[in-house]
Amino acid sequence: MELEKKWYALYTKPRWEKKIDTVLIRKGIESWCPLQKIERQWSDRKKIIEDPLFKSYVFVRIDTTERSKVLMTDGVLNFVHYLGKPAVIKNEEVDIIKKYLAEKDASISIISKEGFAEETKIIVNHGVFMGNEGTVIRGGKKKVYVKLESLGQVMVVEFPTEYLSPI
């Protein structure tokens, strides 16, 4: 009987995300460190770099027998836990992020879930987030929270207002 592989989030040392992703792949573990292209300004030039989308997080798709192999990787601090167990990330959540990051000029900023009052509930009518519900940010009519409950994170994605309708 083959064990079912599930997505989990790993908590890593700061700025070790890409390195850990590479090491896990070399170990034969399905790993994913979502990256987005951002423009950075140096004193003499601007440069486009790939920066991890989730700071100090790497995702792995493993079965329960591979947990110790993952935890023994240098730079991995622990699995992200939810209700006392390693948090299982839904395949649909991973697929949505992958599809969005594949779009041209995709821009996502991550904000911790704490501190935001819920406001107008909306549904997205266009694009890869179509059918997803969110909450409008008070100051910006173009931004929507897409909650990733298993991570305790909120993605803020900028949409044209015509892509949205109230629920």
C-alpha cells in the first residue's frame, strides 16, 4: 500500500529558502519554493531578482515516512503546525499560487492574517483566481485577500475592479 503524499509547509532559517529547496530536490524530495520576480534598486543600477514569495517557508510534498528526512536537512527548523499537527496544504491552494505566478507581471505581497478587520466580501470573476472569495482592503478598492487558512497567511492580490463583484 502506497502512502498518500501531501503538501506541507516548512519553517526555515531566514534567507535559506532557495538553498533548502535545492538540497531537498537533490535528496529526491518534491520541494517547491515559490519565487516572484521583483525589481531591486542598487546605488548604481536596477536589477530584476527572484525573491521567495513566502519568507522563511518552503513547501514539500511528502508522505509520513519522509518527515524525518526533511527535518534532518540543514536550515529546516520545523514543519508549520496547525492545531498541534503539521499543517496540510490543499493541492488546490498550491495550484492556484503556481498558476498565478506563471502569469505575466504577477504581483503578490504577503501580509500576516492578524490585524485585519473583515470588510466587504467579494468573489473574483476573471483570471486564475476566478471563483475564489476574498475581502476588500479598506484603502484599496483593487486588492483582495485570498486566505490560505492552513498557513495563517493572507495573499494580497491587486485586481481591476471589473474582475470583482460583491457577494
